[in-house]
Amino acid sequence: DPDLPANIYVSCMGLPFERTQERGLYKSTDGGQTWNQILFASEQAGIIDMVMDPFDSDILYAAAWDRIRNNQESVVNGPNAKIYKTTDGGLNWNELGGGLPTEDMGRIGMAISPTQPNLIYALYVNTDSQLHNIFKSSDGVQNWQPLIDWNDEALGLPTGILGGFGWYFGKLRLNPDNPNELFILGVSLWKSSDQGGQWNEAAPPW
């Protein structure tokens, strides 16, 4: 917390081998000496991404992800793929809707604008570990709009951008100086300068 440096937040996926309650979002108010779990999604889902509102440090967004990996199963998606919001530093949380996916999903990556208030993006990975879509909210997450039209021939974005490895590559980045410029961290690096209308390869995989 840039306003209260003794407040530290840590998102935790937990032990990947088994279902446990030691997953979720943790907070310390004493500089890391002690910790409390302030958000728990499921015994098989941890918190894979978290962003803080740059204009109000009591507002945080946390994304849950179903993930189990052992010698008997590999879970990379499920019903707990949700985004949560708090406005009081983690005391209370609300599950977000307003156009976000409600079916089983994989990993979620988030990006928030440091210059434009209330602007946040969320990348969703589907159950095939491919890119499902990127969603945008500019009204304090009351409503979300999908940015990618997969039927648009001018899109320039291949459907297999994540190479079937969305459980590994499910990350999104935003140019801090230009809120319209997005980057998908896939097998290759892909860039859009118009909030997802058109995409170009920004860097090859090798």
C-alpha cells in the first residue's frame, strides 16, 4: 500500500499438489511480521492475479483460478474463475459480474490503468487453455465489454495465440502512458493500439 507501507498484500495459489484452505489473498498490517487470510475462493482455487486501484489503495481486484497438479490429475480450469473486488482494504469482497464469463474458465490476467480512473482490463483463458477474450470496464466494474471479435477478419490475432498453454501464458499488460495500448503475453508477444480492435505481433517467440 503506497499510502500505508506497513500494509502488504500477497496473492497465493497454495500448494499445487492437493486441495487445501491455505490459498487465497493474504494481508499484513505490520510490514510482513504477521498475516491474515482476507479472501478465500476454494480449496482447489488460489488467487492468481491482483491489482490495486492507483487512485484509492483500499480498492483491490483479485482473480481466482482452479489449479491442482499431482501424479493423478491436472486441473487448469473450473467454476471458481471469478474476479472479486474490495473497497475497504479486504474487509469485504464482492464477486463481479456485469458481462464477465459465468461458465467454467481457466486463468485470468488483469491490468489497470495508472492514469485513467476506473479503467481495468481482464484476460480470460478458456477450458482449452486458449484465449477466450479480453474484457474492459471503464465504469468502476459495473459493466464489462468484450474487446475481441473473433469473426472480424481484420483482427489479426490467431485463435491459438496461447499455444494451448493458457495456464502458463494467461497474462495481460497495459502501456502505463497509453491506456489504449494492450499486450498479450503469449507464445509470442502481441500488441493492440486500439483497445483490442486490431492486433500485430510485437515480438516473435524466438
